[in-house]
Amino acid sequence: MLVAAAHALDEIARAGDHAIRIEPPRLDWRGLIEREKDIIRDIPSRLSGLMAKRGVDVIYGEAAFVASNVIRVGSREFEARNIVIATGSKPRPMPIPGSEFLTTSDDVLSDPTLPRAMVFIGGGVIAFELGHVYARAGVEVTILEALPQLLGSFDVDAVAQLLGESERLGISIHTKAWVKKIEEVDGRLRVSFAKDGAEYRVDADRAVNCAGRVANVEGLDLGAGVTVHREGRIEIDDHLRSRSNPDVYVCGDAVWNSPQLSPIATYEGGIVGRNIVDGPKHRPDYSHIPASLYSIPAVATVGLTEAKARERGFIIKVRSNDMQGWLSARTYAEPVAWSKIIVEETTDRILGAHLVGHAGEELIHIFALATRHGITARELSEMVCAFPTFTADIRNMM
């Protein structure tokens, strides 16, 4: 909901490119948060109704393992042939002085007041998605990342495009920045960090923990049922079963080594369900699943990055395009329009696609379809598309 509002602000900001004169917009942040809450409010009741319709007993309470196939909820115990852990994730705690002043992305999505300045500690997906929303709403945004590379799972050239646009918006980004402490000074928060041997500090109204998320399994007493490692990591096999207790399955964000995305949680849940019914025959395949970082413009990706493709020994053709000068990008006054398509030279298979802007969050599904079903680069480039559309540019991206 917040990204959609930021999209509207972005389009209004570019109205002048379309010869439209318009007064500077004002965002009613409280109204936006109320709209978000109103739209999602009935989702739990709809899901409860669906469970009741399908004859599923929903028991509310905190569960914990008693034995390998037994859990307790309150005073009741339940024994089952199979148990599924699907508890989602929670923000990873940050062991720094003053961490009690940190808020989480969950807090931010419920905050009806628009701050003057925000610091995101951790330069991951959440920081850039929320950072772009707040920057377009006029908030002073700073992102601090301890590692030298931002968004390590994305193609480095795609990230470079995003960074350029983020800095154009006024977002201040620091890599190799180690946060030392957070303290309250004159009613605001002061974040002190070290970078390149020097000490810096930035003042803000909010400091947000964006250091990633971990499985939300604390309190399940997992040791009574499965073997668990640091940060609640449950070792699983190719069928999403616990290696130490094959009667227990794991899916969604509680899986520590798959992308924490809601479509993947649904996908894994389906695999777990089929394995329980059919026996352990089904395995997840994440290689063809697209993902998007919903900044504005969005960064969309599927398959291998260029670095990963070379690392795995593929002989590849790389097609990189700065599309800002293309007719479609100029028509919509896109500030960023960029693509990189990676093709295996010997087979003409599309190994990866990476898009920034240019409706990439929608176009990426065509590339995902191609990678999953073996549609070659030539076959895809020969597809006739309606014009004028961004999709019609796919042939030129090749």
C-alpha cells in the first residue's frame, strides 16, 4: 500500500515531462496508514472462514514440543503422524548498545506519524523499499550497511542502477559502516557508526532494525522434537523434512536457507502438503522463481546473476541495455530503465534476467516462464507483442 502511494508521488513528480502543470502534492501519512489498515483488516477473518469451510480446526495458543510427535498448547496435548512448522520470521536482534531504541519494519507500517529523519540499520530489501517510500514523502533517509556490498543476492550492475536513483532521491547510503551505539539526545536518536577508520553520527527520529529476519521458533521447545542450530535453524532435507525427525516438516520463513517471500511460503506449503499425502516425492525448485525489490523503480530478477553464471562455468552471452533513450522509456519519462539478460551460448537458454524500472516487476514473469519451460532467447525475441508496451521491448533487450 505504501509503495503504491509512493508510485503516485513519483508519477506526479514527473508530470511536468508530460506537459502537465500541477501543484506540489501533500501526503496525508496518517490517512495512508489508515487506508493500509482498512484494506488488510479483514484478511484474518477471511482466512478463518476458509479454514472453517474446509473443516480445519484452528486452535489459538502458543505451541511447544513435548516429544518428537507431540505438542502442547496450553493444557492440551496433540499427537500427530506429521507436524508442520510454519511460524514465519521475526527481526534479527541487534547486539549493540541502545538497541532498545530500535523499531522494526512492523512498527513502521503501523506508525501514523511521519518523521523528519530515519536511519535504516542494514542495507537490505526492507531498507530500500521503505527508504524509497519515506524519501518520496519528504523524509531525510540514511541507510547504514556493515558489508561492502549492498543487496548481495542481486546482480551488482542492477544494484548500481538502484543506488544511483536512491542517491538522486537524496537517500544517504554508507557501506562498511559499523554501528557502535544508539542513544537518545534531546528527544531524538543519535546513531554513532565507524567507517574507514573514522567515527560518524547521524541524528534521526526513528532508527529501524533492517538486519534481516530469523525463524520465529523461539518458545517452541524445538529440542524436544528436532535438532536445532543457531538462530533457530532446523536442518532439512530436499523434501523440506527435518533431518533429525522426518515426521516434522518446515515451510515458509521458518526455512532458513530459502528466500523469505510470501509466494515461496505458499509454494513450500504446497510441497509439504503433497509430501505428507503422497510420501516424500516432491522437492522445491527455486531457480525459476522471480523476485522483486519494490523500490521505485523496482528491481526484478530471476535465475542466475552474471557472477553466478560465470562461477558455475557457463559460457554466456550478456545483453546489457540502458533503455532510457528508448521510445517507451522516453514516453513515460522513466528516470531509470535498465536490463541485463544472460544467455547460455551453446543452448540459447536464458539463464538469468535482471530489470530495473520499465515495469520490470511485471515483465520478469515472462522471463521466469521462459527459464522454467526452456523457451530460448531467439524464441522469446520472436514473440509479437502489442505496441506500445514495455513488453514489446523484450526483443530489443536480447
